[in-house]
Amino acid sequence: MHGWIIIDKPLGLGSTQGVSAVKRALRDGGYPKVKVGHGGTLDPLATGVLPIALGEATKLAGRMLDSDKIYDFTIGFGVQTDTLDLEGKAIAASDARPMLADVLAILPRFTGPIVQMPPAYSALKVDGKRAYDLARAGEEVVLKTRDVLIHQLAIKQEASTGSARADLETSVSSSPVRAEAVEAPSLPLDSITLTAHVSKGTYIRSLARDIALALGTVGHVTMLRRIKAGPFTLDHAISLDKLGEHAMARTLEDIHLPLTAGLDDIPALPVSPDQARLLRQGQILIGITAHQGLHLATEAETPVALVEVSGPEVRVVRGFNL
């Protein structure tokens, strides 16, 4: 069981609870004990793709944290909370409501490289303490801004007016889109659902806050669903009920993805048994012809190591004990 189980995390469950659920499933199914970890924190109020790594795949959890993510999220306009989501208390209010055309016009400003101020209620550390612990204790939290990349931002669904079209899929890239090119309803919006493809370190709650402010109002996240994390999508994900059913039937192998599923974007580098032995010992290979950069060294079908090809040298980045 060296690989991945992808959970469709339900509302109210923390990422560490997702790990616990998989550990429990392994125990219930009588499987050998292995190391288990998650590949990216998902807030309890968020749902969706939560990659759970098993065994040697836990060595790739850090790489999963660095991967791009795609989220669906709904901004509720008119109220800003201290947590920037439904969990917090209201700290600002506004009667202003944007039109759909206003949203379309503003999205290009939030596409491409942007600077974000993370939420005070976040897991970032300030002087060795979690920001959310300081915020809950009533202390002032001062965080540093961060540079993030919004690859794509789209209106997924405008659902707060009866005349609105459902499933409006208007992608917005870094080049402006003419708002008048889209048939926009004339009613003001109480909420809107967007899809964002973002780099690591992006806070959707901050993105929602800043979009609302740019529209001349305030807002907070009322729905957040991760639909992709690295190579994993909702198509790979299963519910906790399904996880439990497979555990009791001892068929977790049927929902288990191989370790290599987390490395779909990494080219394979075939190595001989002797070369594999050297890599497993952490030694450098010389003279292998391959494109520069990261590769997955494999002996036949068995992953040996994540390696970096630099010039004539092949160095181990992360070895696998398989």
C-alpha cells in the first residue's frame, strides 16, 4: 500500500481527521500498518479533493503541497467576517451590490501575478505561534504579504438572481475581457460562484475579500470546494462512506492509486538493476543521456527515486524503498 487514496472531504472535517479516517480504514481492513499523511491542508469548512499518501508516497506529500490547485468558491456580498468565511463574526457590512458586468470587468485585475495579504485566521506562524491561535486570543496579527499566481479565474455560476443564466463559464485570462460582450443580468448580485486555478500559497478567502473590496463592497466565502490538487481531481475521489465499505470488504486496493499517480507530470528515466542499486545507495550516476531536470528513475516498472539530471550527473532528490 504505497500510493494514494483520494478523499472527497466532507464539510466540517479537518485534513488530519481525513488522515485518521484512512488509518482507521486500514486497521478495519486488517492491512499492514503504514505511514499516512495528507497532501495539502483543506479547511474544515471546505470540501473536495484531499490526497492521502500511504507508505513511500508520503515522501511526495511536500511536492503535493507545492502543486497548483483548482477551487470553486462562492463570494457572499455585503458582509465581511473576521475569518473571511462563514465561521467568523461580522466585522464590516455594505449595502452595495455589484452587477455581473462589474464582476467581469474586475476579474482581469486578479489574474496573473498578484500580491495577497493572508487571512489573520490562517496556519501561518508569527513568532513561532499559529496566526489563528493569536487571532482567537484577541491579539493583533500582522502577516507579510505574499506573491501568488492566479493562472485562471472564471465565473462558474451566478445564482443570486432569478433571471441569471446557470453555469455561466466565462474564462478570464490576464488580457481584459469586454464586459459588454457577455449578456449580463440587470439585477445586483448577492453572491457569485467563481472557479480559480491558483499557485501554491494562494488563499481563496483573501482572494474573495479583495475581489469584493475592488467591487466597492465587502464579502466573505460562503462555499469552498477543491476540485483539483496537483494531478488529482474529483474523478479520483471517494466519500468516507465508500472508504469504510472498501475497508470492511478488504478491497482498499480497488480505490488505491499507485505512488506514480502523484508524478504524472514527471518523465520516466529507465535505469538498469546496477544503476538502480547505486541510486538506492544515494550515489551519483554519470553519463546518462537525458533531458535536464526532474525525472522518475524506474527499474522495469518499479520506482527507484526522484532524481535531478544536471549536466552529465543524475542525483537523487528522493529515494523510494520499494
